[in-house]
Amino acid sequence: MEANLSFGINNVFDERPPAVFSAFESNVARQFADLRGRFYYIELSKKF
């Protein structure tokens, strides 16, 4: 039996995405940054 635990933080400094004034819905380039800001995650996987 093996278990793995991983965790992390995306956008540690909580920076806003770069502005793109030609964007359709919002003024940010979604392919370069996430609109949620700082994001924490935890993953647990286990093999039997």
C-alpha cells in the first residue's frame, strides 16, 4: 500500500493578471493567468 500527499500554492504573491484591452469578455489574457488569484491545493492519492 502506497500513499502520496502533495500540496501547493498557485500565484503565491496574489498578483493580478496582465491587462489586455483587446480581450473579449474581460480585460485579461486567461491563457496566461488565472482570474481566481491565489489558489491553494492538496492532493492525496493511494494505491492498494
